[in-house]
Amino acid sequence: METPLILIDPLPRTLDLICYPEIRRRLEELGRLVISEDRPMPDEMVEKYLPEVSLLIGQTAMPRERLNCAPKLKAIVNVEGNFLPNIDYQACAERGIYVLTPGAAFARSVAESALAMAIDLARGITAADRAFRAGAEKYGLAGNEGTFLFTGAPVGIIGFGDLGRTLRALLVPFRNPVSVFDPWLPPEVIRDHCCEPVGLDDLLGSSRVVFVFASATSENRGFIGKREFELMQPGSVFLILSRAAVVDFPEFLRQVQSGRIRAATDVFPDEPVAAESPARSMEGLLLSAHRTGGTTDALLQIGRMTVADAELILRGLPPQLCRRADPAVAARLRSKPVAVT
Amino acid sequence: METPLILIDPLPRTLDLICYPEIRRRLEELGRLVISEDRPMPDEMVEKYLPEVSLLIGQTAMPRERLNCAPKLKAIVNVEGNFLPNIDYQACAERGIYVLTPGAAFARSVAESALAMAIDLARGITAADRAFRAGAEKYGLAGNEGTFLFTGAPVGIIGFGDLGRTLRALLVPFRNPVSVFDPWLPPEVIRDHCCEPVGLDDLLGSSRVVFVFASATSENRGFIGKREFELMQPGSVFLILSRAAVVDFPEFLRQVQSGRIRAATDVFPDEPVAAESPARSMEGLLLSAHRTGGTTDALLQIGRMTVADAELILRGLPPQLCRRADPAVAARLRSKPVAVT
Amino acid sequence: METPLILIDPLPRTLDLICYPEIRRRLEELGRLVISEDRPMPDEMVEKYLPEVSLLIGQTAMPRERLNCAPKLKAIVNVEGNFLPNIDYQACAERGIYVLTPGAAFARSVAESALAMAIDLARGITAADRAFRAGAEKYGLAGNEGTFLFTGAPVGIIGFGDLGRTLRALLVPFRNPVSVFDPWLPPEVIRDHCCEPVGLDDLLGSSRVVFVFASATSENRGFIGKREFELMQPGSVFLILSRAAVVDFPEFLRQVQSGRIRAATDVFPDEPVAAESPARSMEGLLLSAHRTGGTTDALLQIGRMTVADAELILRGLPPQLCRRADPAVAARLRSKPVAVT
Amino acid sequence: METPLILIDPLPRTLDLICYPEIRRRLEELGRLVISEDRPMPDEMVEKYLPEVSLLIGQTAMPRERLNCAPKLKAIVNVEGNFLPNIDYQACAERGIYVLTPGAAFARSVAESALAMAIDLARGITAADRAFRAGAEKYGLAGNEGTFLFTGAPVGIIGFGDLGRTLRALLVPFRNPVSVFDPWLPPEVIRDHCCEPVGLDDLLGSSRVVFVFASATSENRGFIGKREFELMQPGSVFLILSRAAVVDFPEFLRQVQSGRIRAATDVFPDEPVAAESPARSMEGLLLSAHRTGGTTDALLQIGRMTVADAELILRGLPPQLCRRADPAVAARLRSKPVAVT
């Protein structure tokens, strides 16, 4: 069998960031690697290799004309983590070219942070540390005023993909009743994970802790706004872990400022956040600078998933770890590409 | 059957703190209640009722002479949470009088806090919030420098009673390898909880996250000191959730100050902590003012466990929820009584 | 410290049956062993050693007079598995002598059998094998007539001690709603195991699968009789795994014979069962000759639990694996001693 | 929006077999149903409706010419459970037509049977029942000779798709070490399910209980033969739950007959099995007439999964419950169509 040619165009990732040595070794055994890591792969370089390429690992634009020049191409693996609009998904489907992304690589990092932040808000952990540093700590029962036990508290999850499901698994020993709102999923899938499928309003009204994992799509911009926040019970906890665009962010900050809810957010409409943003000094807000997912471990998961699936594909077997692009879905997603890892 | 007499002397708790209405109602149905909540029950009051008392709920001193005057006494339930030396445990054993404490009432509150704090230290959650408030946040991968994934990290648990076991159950979905040091337990019990029984030194050297739940006894004062801390890997995480006396506390603070380890502590040698304590400004320390256990929910658990066991005992059945004092063990414990709830 | 003297009088067990070599070695390291395995320890031998004995492993009679002659005795471990009336439990309590039994040793053996038998009855496994051997098998859907899926079916557990709880843990992935009837337990304990505490009638009426683990006591002889069986839904499944005495056995057989219920039983009023017993040919009955518990593995568990607790006790620590006799409870139990292992 | 046309050609299933009333109602709300249940849909009927059909539920042949005549077709759902070679999978992929099968519908039925059969063989349940009926039962320990505890025994799973994974989840409380052989899966997927990926020989040599869930493909006919059976430890247990073709069946029967292994099989090279087959009287064989999967409940799962996915597809969303055909994989499968349900 001839040695497959593998184009690697991973920026803003690099192979070192996503592969530990054993995985790098497995990748090198798969074929001949052509790598562009210091800059996006130049057009002439891409085009030169199209006739021979079997596998493309990276975010290279692949319109139909390029696909037409790549008769041996079997798969494209986006290692950034979000499907981008620079690929002709329909043409790939027709050709049986897998378009993949190891999106689940981030799930464990995000889910464990999300859980810790939720307990933090329920129990006042960071706030109590801050009070202690200010010499204003309260001991014992007095120090727990306004807090609640996370164990057993009703939880709502908005968006039930890899992240939401990984979090849900972490909740099992806490015995929370869990309701889920995800308009892309049938109730059967939600119930199979021991959650109750509900509408958005019901979820907001009945949960003490609400996790937002919803992707940003062409249809859901700002779908949690003033009306929705006001459905929440006072003293509840709200965590944004996916995209700032899915909430009305100024209204979100007003709700936290007012003290009606406590919240955490890992994302902001503009990053970096302005120095003078009022978010920086809100008592009820736990601030995270888009860092719940992007851990060293998550990046190494990307390499592990990519290489394991590449091995299968080159053996003629279907991939098992990365998510496949669905042309219908890919067209709806509205993620911004990541500028820096 | 004659109506049992129940003495209730719960300070520093009160019935309202430990019983929600349904539990209070069940308690009142059990017998005639004689309650002293505004002050410890006066001696003359205790002594007046001894001949008739069936159940004592509270921390009243019960030396052998008093026990001798209480022929109907079936059980003493300490609702503070720690066995005190003011009871003649041997005399109770001879008489078949249960001496009980609902110590497990605090387990869920402590365990969920402990888990959140451990993830917080592994992932830098509170520290990142503090940096954000100071305008010094870093985004994405850069913001995760020096952190590690809690999921899958080796965990060590020192002291494997109610608290340690409740925490262990919360760890299941995280798939941490868990080692346990508890010199009071046989390896069989530890293995039954899917943990590895190890010596203290092994535990400290091999764990990324160490939880201390050990009770203070007559034998273990300061058993984790300089030598032990130096066995830990740099960048590891250490959490004290039981009693400050079990560690060499000044050395503990030196280790955190030096940056070798990150830590959380819920307890301090002297509480409240002095205003000028250097602990208040250490970057690597998560500060908690003896508040992981004393939640509203935990106190209500006390009532629930006390009343459920009282119901059984008055039906002639053994208690099922509270822990029984073991004369041998009770003599070794060195908890200070709680002054305020 | 002087070498403790350990009397070993284990019949109908023998040390070889209950100890694998490593456990035997640990036992021998504990002290000087005086063993009687070929016959019950003769009275004169027992009495000779009483003044020095620290630990008694076996079923030797220990009335108060003997206890009075054994000032160093710390614990008695019954290795047969049931507390017998030949011990003065009250005298032991007064002296702080632990009376123990490794009753949980049988739990895993019984529970896995019980689960397999329940699925067998729900799905018709043994019956289908019998039909196949008779040349009367039916394929596919036709072969499943009258069966039901065990997964998710309502389960009732009568008696919620070690056996019931071990079974309950095995059910978790099957997602059965589980109700429990146990008059010795408060609802709190049952709910802590994710079961619903209910009355006996409710349990029988609402469950598709009923497991009986109740011990025989002075109060519950035949408490499941005609009236109770008639509460069960036709086509339900009933399994007896503890003592035949707790059901009206002739009525039980009539119910199975009639085809109203399918059943399994591991116990019989008289064992061995008479050659001509009609039970031997009932279509709806799964027959087990008192063999769900008495496995090689269970017997080896006895030794493991006994020796681990003996080690603790001789170090002055409380036992952790065996169950302690409760004088009140021990007096109510009505188990027959086991004649053969 | 115009009402979608849905062709329903489900034989050997019928709508009543696969839909309970609520699911039938949801199906009817989805569009206009054209149903052929008493015979396979006649060609002229299929062809008449092709120009309008949105959804095809059934096993109708769909070569490229028919697909070309069905411009509105969005999905084909095979409700028999196996992909058949009568569809042009490549043409469907090019058109973005989902080809689906609710194969997981059988997983719970098969998995619970497989577990019960494995415990049965480990513990001798059906064999003991047979002995009891023959008047030859042995009680207690004597009745357990040659058996072993399933709990904790090393398990091997061959083929790790829906069935194998569902079984694996049932094993969790039994704490078996589980190894998996599946050449279509990367080690990462197997480890994510807490199993050890191993080669076939290792699996056979190290497991006490071996489950075969492998599909029959063009490549694996009889891949478990004499050499492989001889790698197994004497007294081990072997269960065939997928297709008889994957083992050398005569050799399998010889191994069971010899007493080296105990076994269960749900499938046979020819069904119905010949009246005089020696399999019918083998002591070590648990016989099941292709009935572990085909339960009423599994058939109703088919309808539930089909209708839930049909709802999503008609809303423009990707299916979530059924498995999608992969052209590469579909070409390798060698299932015989089911003649009767």
C-alpha cells in the first residue's frame, strides 16, 4: 500500500500542544506528514499537495474546487474544536469524506470546572475566601447565611451535547433532580440520561442551579434575556459555559448586580474584557477568563482523538472519537474561530 | 404503655435549628418533652427528671451516679456532633444504654465543599477570579498555567470515616485512583470502597490531591509536619477539613507561603483567626472559616437522624442512623466542644 | 505485651474452609491458637482455657458463668453466620465483649444469584432451556410470550439488611424503581439507598419482582400468606432467599402451581426436600437447594472478615467488618443452626 | 409546509408490534402514512409514491434508480434491525439521505439476558434446578462444587457495539475486570468504558467469562475455533449472543460436550435446530432459541426510536437515536434478514 500523505495545518494549535510524544509517534507512523505550524499553510503549498492528500488535519479552507482536486482525500479533522464555514460540507458528504472535530476533548475540563463553580456559588466558597482576606469572615453557621446545599438541589442544563452530558455524569452521586432543555434532542435521549426533558421556562423556574452549554447558532442569539432571568427563583445560581452570545449579556450583569441571582461566566461578548467593566467588581459573580476548556490536558485530548480516528480511517473503518459534521447543523453554527489557543 | 419522658438539652443547638416542622411533630408524638433551650438544663431540673427519663437528647453530663438514678433511660443522643468526656460510657455500655451522635449529618455538606475546593485548587478557580478582579486575568491556555486536571488525578484521603467515605462516593465519576491512610481500619474496608490502603508516606508522595479528614485524638497531634509535607510533589494540593491539631499548622503555612503546595483549610488552631495572620494574604491558600459543615441543611439532618433513631429505640429496636459511642474510641477523641453553632 | 490466647471452635466450618493461606498466616500471627476442628470443643478444654482466652472464634456456648471465668475475653466471633441463643448477650454487653458475626460474608453470593434468578423468571431462561431439551422450543418473539423485561420493572425488597442492600446495589444499572418493606428500619435509611419505603401490601401490589430477604424472628412466622400472595399482580415474580418460615409455604406452592406467579426458592421448610414433593415438578418454580449463599468464596470471606476484625480488636480498636450482636435483636432471631456447611 | 408523505413497509414487523398507541399517534401526526403491512409493499406502489416520499420506514429495496425518482426523500429507517444490501448506500450518502436502523433497541433485552445467563453458568443455577427436578440436588456447599462467584471474575467481551456496551454498564456493580477485543475500535474508546483493550488470545486466556457480541462480517467467519477454545481456562464460561457464524460451531459443541467449558448460545447455524441435535442434551449448555433480543419491549423500542428520529429529521435536525449506516461498514456486514420477528 502506498504511504498516505497527511497535511497538517493546525494553527492556532501546534502539534506539540496537541500531541504527547507517544501520540506524535503514532501519527508519524501513519504516513508522510507535511506540516505548517508557524503560519497557516500557504495556498500554493495546499494546492501542490491536493492530488495526493489522504488526510487533512487542520483548519484549511476546502471549498468544492479544492475537494475536486483531492481525489484521495478521506477525512478532514478540524483540531480547533468548532466547525468553520470554510469547508463545503455538502461536497464532502457526497464524496464520503469525513469532516471531524474532536469537540469532546474539552468536555472533561469544562465539566469539572462547571461543577466546582456551581458548588462554589451554592456554598459561597470564593466569596468567603474574599471575605476572609478582607478580615470580614464569619464562622460556622453564620458564615453560611444565604447559601444552600448543592447536593440534591434541582439542576437545569441548557444544551445537552458533549459538555452537558459529561457534567450530568459528574452529578450522579449528588442525586440532583436534573432537567434539560435542548430543542435539538428528542425527549427519549434526555430521559436515557436520567434527566427530565422540559421547556426553557419550566427549567428556569424550577432549578436552583442552571448551566448554559448551548452553542451559538443562527437562531438563538440572546435567547435568555430579561423575561427569562425573571423566571428564576431569587438566590438561584446561573453559569455560562459556552458562548456569551446566547444570553442578553448586559441584562445578565444587571441581574447579578441586583443580587437576585449569583453567577459564573467563562465567556464575555468581547474578550479581553475592558479594564473598566463593572463585571470585575460584582460581588455575586465568579469570573473566569475563557479558561474552563483550554487546559493542557484538553489539548492533548485533541491529538489523542485525532490520531486514533486517523488510524481507523486509514484502515477503512469509520471514526469513533471525533464528532462528524452534519451539513445541516454545520450551517447553523456561529462560533467565532479562536484567535489564540 | 406509659408515655416516655424525653429530656432535651441541646445547646448550642436549639430544636428550631435542628428540626423542620415535620420532624418536630414526630418528636412531639414520641413522648412528653422537657426542654431547656435558653440555657443548659440546670442540675436540679436534670436530677428531678432522672427517675422517669427514657431518652436524653443533648449534651447533659451523665456520670455514673446520674445514670444510676435513671433506671428507664434507653439512649443519650448528643446533638452537637462529637462525643464529650462528660458521660460514663462504660456505665452506659453495661446498662445497654445507647450513646449516639448523628455525626454523619455533616458529611454531605463537608464532602461537597471539599470536592469543590479541591477542583478549585487544581484548576485555579478562586485565584483566577481574584486576578480578574485585579485586572490581571489571562485568557485560555495562558490562564491555565500551573493548573492540572482534577479528573483522573491521584487522590489521597487521610481518615476514612463518614466524611472521607462521602467524599469518596462523589469522586466516582472523576475516575481518580484513590489511596487511603487510616490506621483504625483494616485494608479490607478500604478496598471495599475501591480505594487502595497505603501508608501515610506513600500517600503523600503519590497523590496530587490530599484530603485530611482525620479526627484529633490523643495520639495524632501534629502528625503531618515538615517531613511529611516535603514528601508531597511540588504543585500538589492539600486540604484540611477536620481539625487543625492534626497538622503542624505553622509548618503548613510555611509550605503554602513557599509556593510548593496549594492548600485549603476550614479550620485553624485559634478561631477566630487573628486579624494580622499572614494566612489572610497567601496566594496559594483557599480560606474557609469553619463553615464547610455547619450548614442549615446539616443541622436539619441532625434532627432527622435523632428523631428517626429515637422512634426505633422506643419501639425496642436498635438505632440505624446515628453512630454509637464505642467506649474505647470515645476515650481517645480530643474534640473541643463547639461554642457556637 | 503477652501473647493472646485464641480459642477456635468453628464447626460446622473448619479453618481450611474459611481461611485461604494468607489469612491463616495473619491469624497465626495474632496469638497462640487452640483449635478444635474435628469435634466441637469439649467442655473441659473450653473451661481449661477460659482464664487466659482473649478471643473466641466459633460457636461455643458462653453463658454468664463461663464469661465470668474469662476476664481477658475481648470478643466472640460466630463464624457460622447467625447469632445463636447459647451466649449471654447481656453479660457480654456489660463487659464490653464484642459478639460478632461475619454475616455479610454471604451477601455477594446470595445477591448475584438472586439477581440472576429474578431475570431468569422474568425472561423465562431456565424454562426455555427445559423446553429446548424437550424439543419444544419457540424462536424469537414467540419464545418470549408471557415474559417481561427485568430492566426498569418495579422491584420490591422485603428485609433490607446486608443481603437486600447488596442486591439493591446490583440493580442500579437496571433503573428499576425499588420499594422496600422493613419494619426495623426508619424511612430515612431506605431513602438513603434510593428506595421507597412502603408497607407490605403496597409493595406486593405494585412490584413485578419481589425479593424476600427477611430473617425469621419470633414475630414474623408465615407473614406472607394467601392474603398477601393475592395482592400480587398475575405474572409477577417472587423469590425467597432467606428463610422458608417467613412465608406460608404450602400456600406459596399453591400459588406457583396455579400459574398466578412464577417463583424461585433457595429454602424449604424441611431440607432435604422429600423425594415426592410436588415442588420438584412445578413449571413455574426455579429450585435451589440452599446453595445461593454457601459458596467457597463466601466461606473465605468469613475468614477474611474474622481475622481483619480480630486484628483491630487486639490493637484496642473497634471491629469494622463483622456485625455486632444487639442483645435486643439477638433475642428475637429464630435461625436454626446450620448442620452442615 | 406541505404534509410529508411517509411510506411504511415494515415486514416482518408490523406497526402494532413496534408502536404503542402514543408512539403510533406521534407517527400519524408527522405526515400522510402509506402502509403495507400484510405483504411487502408492491413495486408499483413504491414507484407510484417515490416522487413525493419524504420518509421510508421499512426494508424496501432502494437502488440508485429508485433514489433518483425520490427527490424529497430525507431518510430510510430499517425497522428490522440490520442493514441489508438492497440499498445503494453510496447514493444515499451523496444525497444526504440518512439510512438508519434502531439497532440499539435490542440492547437492553440482550444484555440483561446475557448477564443472567453468565451468572447462571458461573453459579450453576439452571443445572441445579435440573438436578432438583431429577431428585439429585445437593445442598449448601456441596451443591456449589465446580461453580465460581461471578462478582469480581475476569470478563472478556468480544465485539463492543451497542450490545457489548449495554452489558458492560450492567457489570459495574459486580466490579469485574473487563477486557475487550474489538478490531474496529481504537483503544481509547474501550478505555473510556473502563475496559482494557486486548488481543483475542489474551482475552480468551485471561477471562473466566467470555461474551461474544461480534457481528458476522465478510472477514470473521468462524474466527473462534479449536485453537481459540483451547486458550480458555478449564471451567470458564462462554456465551454466544450475536451470530453463530462467528464461531466454529461444531468445535464449540465439542468443547462443551467435553466439559472443558460451560456455555450458553442464543443462536445456531440452522434455526430451527434439528430435533436430533446433540446440543439438546448437553449438560454444560444453556439453550436459548434466538430469543434474547426479540422481546415485546425491544420491538416497542424500535417504534419509539424510529418516530423520535423521524420527528427530528422532518424538522431539519439530525437523528439522535438510530444508528446511521456507514457505506464502508454496511458493505462488510453479513446478517441474514430475519424471516419472522
